[in-house]
Amino acid sequence: MSDAWVFGRSLELIAAVQRLDHESQLEIVADLDVLLDEAQRRGAPVLVAQLQRATALSRLVTSGLAAEAEPRLDEMLAHTRRHGLALLRADAHALRGRRLMIAEQEDAALTEIARALAILDDSATPDVQVGRRTWNGMQSSALMDCWIVLNQLGIYEAAEEVIGRAHQAIRDSASPHQITMQLMNRVKMLVGWGLRLERVERYEEAGDKFRTAASMAVAAEGPFTESLFPRKVGVPAIDQLGVLAAALALAVPDQEHISRLEGLYPGHAHEQEIIAIALARCLDKVGRRADALEALTKARKMLEVETSAPSMRLNLARELARLDNVPDIETGVSQSLVTYATTLESEMWTLRESQIATLNARREHERLSAEHGAITQQALQDPLTGLPNRRALDERLRTLASSADAQPLAVALVDLDGFKDVNDKHSHAEGDDVLRVVASTLRDALRGDDIVARYGGDEFIALLPGAPVSAAKQALGRAVSRVAQLPQHLSHGVTLSVGLVSLRPQERAEQVLSRADAAMYQAKRGGGNQVASANSMTAEVPVPWSPDGTFTDPA
């Protein structure tokens, strides 16, 4: 199974989990966990993050499992920060927003979306290591996860901007499934927007939204037949997807839509309100108000536990208020109910505009915070490998040396065997690629609290706080083995020579690094591809005291 197959299979499962019964959803969740284990075994950072996203998303859309998504999203955030995967880090924040919507923490959800959008705003340049098509796909996915929360909150202007950016990202390479998803999501947004406009008596604008949604519903027919959604062959999309059928019915409520909507009702949780409202309007149009009220009441009862779409819940409540009343002699509608609802909705419209302003303010704040943090990070980060640089190493070594909790502190100097041949026989660009791969492999082989820094050229320093030399030697031995096992096209055959020592009391940084350097050359003399510790060296010279009470450097 190639990495591409593993990722492609995860996309198929994510498409299916959103439209299947609960038992099938649980099976898909388990299958995705297996794929994540496989991705972690392979170790490719992007693939791991993509599968972390898939396992979290599958739980968010499966009833009763949303809480299980939280630790997976925490892992995804930590992983994407460690490997510098900005787009997938933004997606983790967006999925956190979705989780918070389920928990009815709308303000906190909006903050997560602001963070995600700030990261995406500053990530316009594709990463050449990933490839433009993959980059565009990840950007579109992150934007769509942001869009879902904005749409649930009813912040439709911002949602329209975000979904437009998502479409722009993949416009040249979109698959039929991606096109279907874009059209379905736009239809859902326009329908919700139209219902929201009706609540403040902007009926002409609402009608425009419904008509546009209906035309998009028709356009979805072609790509749907080639999408990844579970579907019945030969059956039109509008007879299988409730949101498309509802769009057509809301544009022109009539008898012809009733049987189709009844067949699709109640549908999936995320489209039940739309189907119920569309069905009720068609039934009311042909004089079946009692049946319309029954459909709306049934939907309200079924959605009592659904908390992730407050705007649509209000739409459903308004529809019931509009139909379930003692009719006025002239209008057929209770005027007191209409007046109350209109006043309430005007207040909510003002609140909605405040939310837009809040989103923009938080978005700018997050962008400036990220910009400041990036400048600070650049001063302490090696631009080639993304590891801490020598300045950062000096600070961390000084801090750890003075901390009793970090003792014993193992210090290793790592040098690449055969790296000069890569530059001489291939190119410096190939050499840079090898350094990146080795740096990532070395970092992932050690504990999360261990520090790996680029010391210069093809040398790295590893600090292992709280690790005796014996334990550190085992850990670094694993790193040596993993680098040696890298595919030839990634490593070009380079291996590691590691010199390992333990920090002595009151020893200065230059002294411990000098001893580690001596141990590293011992590993070189032994043929490389190994770890040499001070304890294993045949003649480790102790560092004596000088008359003035300071260490002297035997090197």
C-alpha cells in the first residue's frame, strides 16, 4: 500500500462516514484508526497529520464520539507545530471549532476559526516539499472546515468569502467529489442564508438565494455520479441528497416536490431542518397545514440533542411559529406572534453583525500575534531543517545545566557519514534535502522532551534531560538505525556517527561539547554508523582543575 493509497482510502472513508448509519460509522472510525497506526509506522509527517485529521473528523460526525476527537486534535496540533505544517495546523484549529460548536461554546468556536484563518492568511506560498496540488487540497480542506462553523453560526458573508477561497484553491485540479462537495455546501449555505433573510422580512433577497441554490442543485447532478459518496446508480442526485431536493422545493414550493421530500425525510442530522422546512412549505402550499406542522414538530423533537447549528434551529422555530397559530381573520396568521418574532429577529441581526466585527478583530489579532511569534521563532530556528539553531541550543543547554530536574543530562554530537559525497556527486540542493530528512528522522526517534538542534554544516546536537548514558545510548542507537534504514533516494546512503557524554557538575557548554566531539570521532574511527560514549572510549581524559579553580579544556 503506497502512501497515496493510504491517504486516498482515508478520503473514501471520510466521504462515507458522513452519510451512513451509526453502526457503519463506528466501523469506519475503527478502520481509520488502523490507517493512522500504519501512517505513524511509516513516519511521513504530512501523511500522519492527514490521518490524524481523518480520525478526529470521523468522530466529530459520529453521534456520541465527539469528545474522543479532542485528544486526537491535541496530538494533531502538537505534530503539525513540530513539523511546521501550517495548513494542517490551521485545519486542527478549524476542527476544534467544530468540536466547540457541538459543545455549544460558540464564542470559543469563533476564536478557533479566527486562529485558523490567521494561519491560512499567512500561508499563501506553497511548500515545494509538498507539491502544489497537495498544498492546494490541504488549503481547501482547512478553509471548508472553517466554513462549516461560520455557516452553522449564520455568519453567511464571512462563510461566502471562505468557501470562495476554498473553491479558488482547487479550481484547476478539483475532482468530481470535490466539485460535488463545493456545490452541496454552497446550496446549504444559500438555503440557510435565504431563511435567515426571511426572518428579518427581506423576502426578495431571500428568493434570490433560493433560486441560486436551486440552479446549483441541478448543476451538482453531473459530478455527483463520479463522487465518493455512497449512492444508488441511475438515481438522480436530487432523489438521494436531501439538501438538493430542499433547494428546488424552497425556490418553488409545490405538489411535485412532496413525494421526493417525504422519501428523503428525515435524512441525515445536518440536513433535517432544511428538508423539514421545505416539505412543510410544499404541504402548506397545497392546503395540508396539519401535515406540515406534523413534519416540523417531528423534526424539532429529533433535533433536540443537535446543538451544532443554532441558526438553523431558529429557522425551524420560526417556521413552526408561522404555521402553528390561531389565524387572524384577514391575514391567516397571528399578528402578535409575527410582531414578537420580527422584533426578536431584528435584535439577533444586530448581534450577528457584532459577531462579524468580532471575527475580523480576532483574526487581525491572531495574525499580528503569529507574525510576532514568527519573527521571534526565526531568530532561534535553523531555516533549512526547522530545528533550533546554535543560539537556541546555547540557551537550552544553559537552562538545562542549571536545572536539577534535568540531571543527568546526556549530550550527543551527531555527524553525518558520507555527506560530503552527496554534495560532490549530486548537488548542494540534494544535500539540503538529505539534511532535512535526517533532521526529521533524528527528531522523531527521540522523546518529545529531548532537544535536537542543528550545530552547523552536517552536525547536530541532541540534549536528553534526565537520561543516563545507558538509556541515551539506546535512544540514539534507534536514531542511527532509522537513518541507516532510510530509502536510498532519500538518504543517498548517509549514516550517523554519534558521540555521547554526560554533563559533569559545573562543566561549561564548550567543555561538554568538546568531549562529545571527541567521542564522535571515536565513532568515526570505528567505521561510523554507531554511537560511541565516553564510557566506551579507551582513553577518556578527565578534565582537571586549573589553579584558578576553573576547568581546563583537554582538547
